[in-house]
Amino acid sequence: MTRSLRRDLYAAGAAALLVTVAVFVGRHIQDAHHTLFVHWPPVFADWDPHVGPGTPAALAVAAAVVAYGPAVAARLPWRALPAVAWASALAWILSLALIDGWHQGIAVRLTTRNEYLSVIGRFHDIPATLRDFTHHIVSGTPDPWPAHIAGHPPAATLTFVLLDRIGLRGGGWAGMWCIVVGATGCVAVLIALRAVADEALARRAAPFLVLAPAAVWQGVSADGYFAAVAAWSVALLALAVTRRSLWCSAASGLLFGLTCYLSYGLTLFVVIGAAAVVLGRAERGGRLALLPPLLAGLAVFPVVFTLAGFNWWEAYHLLVTRYYQGVGGTRPYGYWVWANLACAAIITGPATAAGLRRTFAALLHGGSPRRAGSAPPQTRLALLVCAALLALLVADLSGMSKAETERIWLPFALWLLPACALLPRPRAWLAAQATLALLLNHLLLTGW
């Protein structure tokens, strides 16, 4: 065993130790004080060993990607790779969700009392509801919004309202929307990696983006959909910078504006977007030329929602009040500030822990180029991953994400997974990723 591989295993072991400590400390706090409000800390889940209709498919997808994923990703023409990655990710997410069956695994997830479909009837007059939206965020107001509706800007709920309006009604259609759109997130990351690092690293990352443990939650929550929208905003920005495309710049701004109206916390994606701009190989003048269409696209959703009567800043401050009125005000920051990182280790898997070790090594040994865009490809990939890690750490320290981060942090997790491209022996690490995901979905009944 080489010294480098031994260090990779130490990093994976450290992540496993963090998760183990979070489980035992969390069980003690919950049993003694009942302040965590999760049944199987640090994740929001119940212990429930089971198999289901999706079990054979999940095993088959995992075996296929482990056995053939690295070779296929290396040899497939680039034009075909994104489509194959999307189809494979879709199969993985869907098969994991179906381990709990169609009804429990997909159809009812977004229909419970705290979820988006529970309030569709209140959006019969969309403009009036938007004008009145902030009046129902804080608990104690007349007809307060359920937790998830109050906790997000209205574009999140409006997505499912509009699906209902075009005839795609019910939890089944809503769940499939999140799965199908969410699976495109890995394609966006692939495209961004090719643009800011190089094609070889993007190809090495592809199987890990497909076979992520995060897929356990991508199929059962709207955050998988949010993750894809945010990822495409960065991917299009990376293309805009490297190709000097005004259209990609405008589209990136449009999607980032939508991202901010899907989730308040995803404004932190500006950190990842900024990294994509810096790592792009365009000259300074080329970057400045992209700014007007970027800002024009970015302004669309804020202008539309503001004119409709929704005040983003007011809503965010009211959300902070609502957050501390509920379990967020009771859950101990001293536990969750590090247990959240255990959740991140779970959804990104042991391969990412080892990949992050190599990410930091790449930064240390990558030298100090005059421009980030002229750095070696591995260094550029490492810088992009570190930007995502920085955004995640800011979210963690804010205290506005105590628990449930296995779902909330899916958008950031997508951008940590590319660190796995730096690992040798990808099949062994892919097997570890798949095994973790299969164990999670068969041993736990996740809450989202």
C-alpha cells in the first residue's frame, strides 16, 4: 500500500469516525434532553431495515456503474457522455427512491402537511397570494404557512402550483419532476468541470457524480430540484467565461436569480460562481463584456417578484424570526455546528473525504501561478471544490441550518463530489460510495 493511499484511507476513516461520534453523541442528547428533534441523529430518519421494489434495480445500477462506469466515461464521445450520465443518475435516484415503494418513496413525499403541495389551494389567485405571502411567515399570524413554504421564497411553491395548473397534479408528478430535473445536476457539474479544469478530470468525476450517496435524498425532496437549477447557473457561467458567450451569461444570471427565489440559503452559490469566473481562461476585458447580460438575466426574477408584491429581504428577516420560533430555536448549535458536517460526510461518501484530502494536497503542490485560469487542471478543480466547501461552511456557521442538512446541503454536495476525480483506483471507491447509499436506504426510512 502506498503512502498516498494510506492517507486517503485515513481521511475516509476520519469521516467515518465523525459520523460515528455524531450518532452516539446525538443519541445521548436526544434521549436525555429531547432537543434534537430527529429520531436517528444526525440525519432526519427512523431505523427501519427493509427492502422494496427498487432493491433489484438499485443493486443492478450500482454494479453496472462500479464495473463499467470509469471505462465508459473515459471512452465515450463527449457529446454522448452528459446524456448517459443523466440517464444513469436518473436510474440510480429513482431506484433508490423505489426501495420505499412508489407511494411511500415518491408519491406522498411532497404532500405532507409541511410540504409544498399542501398549500396549492391557497394559490388560486397567484398575484394576490404573492402580495400577501410575507404576512403568513411568522408563527402566530393568521393562517401561517407550513414550515417548508415559510422557509423558502415563493418560487419553490410556485413550481408545484404551475405543475398543477398544467395538469401534472399530485405527489407523483411533483416527485418525478424533482427526480428528473434533479438528475441533470450531475450534467451541469460535468460541463462546468470541463470548462474550468479539463475534460479528462470531468470524465473521471462522472461516475462519482452519478453514484453519489446524496441520491438517497435527491429523489425524495425538492432540494434535488433546487440543486440542479443552482448547478446549471454555475455551468452556464463557466461556459460564458470560457466561450465568451453573451447568451450563456444571460442564461446563467436568469437561473441564479431563480435560485435565489427557490431558497434563501442558495445565495451562497455566488461563491461558487465567482470561482468559475476566476478559473475561466478569458481575459479581463472578455469577463467585463459578459457582465451586462449577466446582470440583465439576474434582474428578471427579482423584478418580477418585487412588482408582484413580494419583498425578498423582508421575507428573509421574517423567516429568521420563524426559524427561532420553531425547533430551530431549540436545537443546540453546539452539536449541530459539527454534526452538520457529519451529515455532509454521509451524503458525499468516503470517496469524497479521500478526494478532499487530495484536493488540499493539489493546492499545496500546485504552485502559485500568476492567474488561476493558468494553473494546472487539478489545481483549478481543487479551487472550485474549495469554493463549494467554503459556501457550505458559511451556511454551517450561520446557524440557519441546524439539522436536516443531508437534504438542505444537496446543492453544495454536488460540487464536493468532483474531488473524487483525483483518486486512483476509482472502482474500489465507487463500490464504497454505492455500498453506503444502499445501506442508508435499506436500513433507514428517511424523513424527506
